[in-house]
Amino acid sequence: MVFFGGNHEEASDISNYDKAKIVENNWDDMDSLFLIFPDDTTKIKEGNFNSDVKSDMISSYGYIILEALYEENDYLSEVKRISDISYDLKNVNWGKEEHKVQNIKYDDTMYNYPAYIASDGYCSGYEYALLDEESNRIIYIHLSYPDLDELKDYSEYLKVDKESYNQLKKTSKENFTIYA
């Protein structure tokens, strides 16, 4: 049994991208179904996949970043797919089924690029897609308990206000996720 260090997965090539595996291995610990991320890479003209996810007895943490350059029509289709993302929070209480649909949020001030946000700080998780409209590029990102020193090579993809990652200064009402 391992107590102080568990599984460690690291990838740095787009051929290693497998959304189904990401979801299977991380959805529970990272409180995400990774809906922002594409199911496959067939329409990506050029791309990079970087992931460094560590697991211990308590949770998984780290980052998953997919940079994808598209042809214009494929880019527009992918932006449309992302903008339409919602999640139905089905709840059954006392035999009564309730639904609450959470929609993805659009923001053009929090990041260096316009962004669609599925999670912003909920359980220290961040999931968003950045739109580099000039290059037809989308950067898909999931961070769990982000370590800003570890992410210094990706600072362009992080929030403009780095202090906002300090969850100790936030109330739970300030956090957002479509998944809960």
C-alpha cells in the first residue's frame, strides 16, 4: 500500500490524448466529466497534449492541457459545441425526480482569451476552454489544486488575477461548476 504518493501519470504528446481514459481515471477525484474536452482529435490540424496528474490516498491533482489548432470551419463547429454544453443535475428525493440544468459560462475578462468555463474553483478544480480566435486555436484546460509554480510554462493560460486561485479567501458561493 502506498500512503504518501500514489499513481503519477504524465503525458506530453497529442497521440497520448484519450478522453475516455481521462474521464475514467479522474472524474471522481477531480469532480469533472471533462465535457469541455473533445471526444477525439481527428479534426485537430496541429496540437499538443500535456498532462501531469498525481494521485494519493485522498485525491488526484495536477493539470490536463490540450492545445488544438483547427481549420476555420472545424474551429467554429467546436466553439459551437462548447458553447452549448450543459449538464442536467438529476436528483431523486422521496420518489420525486428533480432536474436542474447548469449551463457553461462565457467570460472575456478572467483570462487572456475569451473563455467558456465549466468549473471555476469548485473543490479546487478549474475546467475551461480558451478561444484564440485569431489562430482558430482552442486551449482546453483542467486544473485540480493548481500549483502556480508548476504551471509557470502555462501562465498565459491561467487567470489574469492569480490571487483568485487562493481558495482560502473565497466562500463556496463564489465557486462555480456545471457538475454539482
